[in-house]
Amino acid sequence: MVKCVVCQSTIEKGEYCDAHTIAKNNLEKRFSDWQKAYEKMSWKEYLTRISDDADIPVGEWAKEVAIYLLEQNKK
Ligand SMILES: [Zn+2]
């Protein structure tokens, strides 16, 4: 057994629990939409926007994943 890297709930395998896996997939999907709208947006800028801007309707789970990924980026 391992733990979800975001919420620490116990999962059988992988890095993310079901909810955070869905949230991460949604984040990635939305990023490709955003790249069409804002051509030069990088993944990191995108994650920063998602985690900082309360007006972006992505849901708490997606925000938690964005914050986690940004932390990983710093290392
Ligand atoms: Zn989780």
C-alpha cells in the first residue's frame, strides 16, 4: 500500500488517489485548451494561475494537485 502524494490517503498503487487522478487528468486537459487561448503559457505559469486564482473554477482537488506539482517543480 502507498499513499496519495497529495492528500495522503491510502491507495493500492501509483501516486494519486482516484479523486486526484481525475483532477490531474482534468488539469492536463484544460492546459491544452489554455495553450490554444494563451499561446506562450508554460505548464508552470498555468499551475501558478490555477493555484493562485480563486476565480478559476477548477475545483479544490485540481487546485491541490496544482499546488503539489508546483512544489515538485521547485525541487
Ligand atoms: Zn488524493
